[in-house]
Amino acid sequence: MLKIIPSNHFKERLGNRSFDLSLVAHIVTEISKNPARNLFEITSGFTTFVVKYERDTHTAILVTGWNGNRGRQVIDKNRYLVTEK
């Protein structure tokens, strides 16, 4: 079973900003599609998370997050982009 936990840094950012947590479901999808991935960025356009996946413990760690995305891209509703890190 996949565990998703926030890093201390992510919790601090969450305290300073409000994030849309709907990306969490997409994290599960992305890891199931590519379990060899270990560090990736996922964005809905409104919110972006950096995720580190530890295969040996089946744990996805939310490293950091912010509102918006790097490329200022417009992404259709209910869609997301993933970038390998």
C-alpha cells in the first residue's frame, strides 16, 4: 500500500500558503504507471508539488509545494503535467 507523507518543509509551506490537495490522487496514478520514478514534479497549473518516491518503503514524500507552476502554463481543468527531476 502506498503511503503519502509530507516532509517538514512541505508542512511549513502548507502553513504559510494554502494548497489544492487534489493532486494527491494523481500522485498515486503516476506512481502506479511508473514505479521506477523516484523524483518528479506534478502540477495542475494552480498548484505544484515535488514528490520523492521511495520504492523500498512504498512511500511518496511531498517535498515542497507552491501555488502556480514553473512555466505559467494554462492546463485544462481535471488535467495535470508531470516532469521528471
